[in-house]
Amino acid sequence: MGVFVLRIGHRPFRDKRITTHVALTARAFGASGVYIDEKDETLEAGLLKVASEFGGKFSVSSGINYEKFISGFRGTVVHLTMYGVPVDEKIEEIRSASANGDVLVVVGSQKVPFSVYEKSSFNVSVTNQPHSEVSALAIFLDRYYQGKELGRIIVGHKNVEPMEKGKAISMLPNEFECNEILEAEGADEKLLKHVTAVSALAITIAKKAGANEDLVLAGSLLHDVGRTKTHGIDHAVAGATILRRKNISPEVVNIVERHIGAGITRDEAKELGLPVRSYLPVTLEEKIVAHADNLYSGDRRITLKETMDNYVRKGLTEQARRIESLHQELSLRCGIDLEQIEVPM
């Protein structure tokens, strides 16, 4: 189920800017994709580039016969028009009608054919005064999602970091960029083989668990970057410090900082001489990378028992239990014991 936007009346040589704003607003406010009536490959490419750089799944398709599309749409069709019923009077009904299906929001320009009014499930206005279709779409989507869309976290290749003053953009590195970082920090062949092996397993788990594969890829390849500076228990903290200085996205930094075993508690951190805070993995992606690392010694895959026995020999019985619990949690999530997962060659 999702919300899609249909932009009609697009004129490629005159409306590229306003249609771009309609599509960007749709994406930012929670829609899953946009359809545009006139074919405009340049517009498509520009919008897909934004989605690629800033993350999230967002489809773009132009050259749509809007009358056939509306007629064949299986779901709730909402036409935004200044002549419609006020949005606040209809939004609950719209939300109820679309509870088990998709929503198509039709956004026109000038002279929308009357057939659109007839074929739409709802004709809704965001004030009955002339104003931008961009603002109407934003307000409708905000009403529809009840403001929850503003709290969505989308992690892309580029990520704007909120701050009171100034500008900051963090990066979610791709595989090539991760390898560049490792090379720049002086990673040796042994380390590269290890992170490559861990990454292959982590990505396989991520696919089965429905995790963010881009985050898992970056986090798993960079999880031991701190070992270029130290091989102590503090290598995770060292790695996180390296990545913060390079403006790598906080989500990746957290994966790196929380990857040891099944995490380190605040009290354990204090005893170990680490900065005093919790290093327990919180997100699914953090847990996947941490445990994929648990199942490798160098580039050799090992069993859960081997990992736990190693911890117990060091007197870390509680930590071993946490690793076992993490293994069970992820196995349940994947629907298969992680030890049975085979990594594609």
C-alpha cells in the first residue's frame, strides 16, 4: 500500500520547474512515486538522481495516459482542486477508504478536464483560493499522514544533518568509497579480507531480514577501520572517530561503534576505560553487522559455539549469553538459523 501522485497538464518546455517541485514534495512528504502525463526523460532523470543521492524508494514515470490510468487505478483517487470539498471535512473518510489499498493523488495545472472530476473518488480543496499546487499537495499529504511523514528517517548517499546554524551534509558511502576510506587509512590485506567476508554474510542476512542493505554494506565494510589505529577493545571507538571526521552518516558511525560482540554496556565501558556510554546495538542494521562479525575469525567463518566458547574462556560469560540471544533474535527475524545461511560466491 502506498500513496502515488499523478501530475497532469505538464508541458515539458514550460512546466519543468513546477512539476519538479510537485515530485520533490511528493517524495519528501511520504509518497512512493510520481506519474507524469507528458513524456519528459530529462525530468525523469533529474528526479531519479535526487532519489538516488538522498535515499528512499521513489519511482518516476512519465508519458502516462492519465484518463486510462485513473480509470484503471485500483484504489482511492483523490483530485486536488480549489473547487473541491475542504480537505479537513474529507480527510478521515479518505483515510478510511484507503486503509487497505493505494491512493492516487491527482495534481493538475490549468483547465483540468471534467472527466477527472467524475472519475475521482474525492475532489478535495486546500482552501478555495488560487495558490500553488505544490503547497496543496504538501498540506494534503501532511493531513493524510497526520504529520508522521515529517519524522521519517531516510538515509541516502547524501544526508542533511539538522543543526540550528550552519550547513552539514553527511555521506553514506558506497562500496567503492568504503574501500577508498580503508585504503586511505592504511588497511592491510588481512583486514580487507576480513571485512569483505563479514560484509558478504551481513548483506545476505540483511536481505532476509528486510534491513537497509546500503547501511549494512557500508557498516560491515568499515566496521574494523579503527584497527588501522589500534587492535584493542577501543578499535570500535577509534573507527567511529575516523568516520565522524570524514562526515560519514551517523547511522554508519553507530554501526561501527557498536559492533563488538553483542555490544558493550555502559558499566562495561567504564570498566574497560572506554568513553562512558552504552555501545549496545540498537537498530537492525547495527545488530546484523555485529553478529556477522561474531561469525568470522579473520576471513574464516566460525560457528556460534566457537564464538561463545572464546568469550567464556576469557571469563565473559554474560557477553557470550548476549551473543547467543542476538543470534536467536536475528534467526527468528530471518526465518532460518543464521548458521544455515550460505553466502553466495
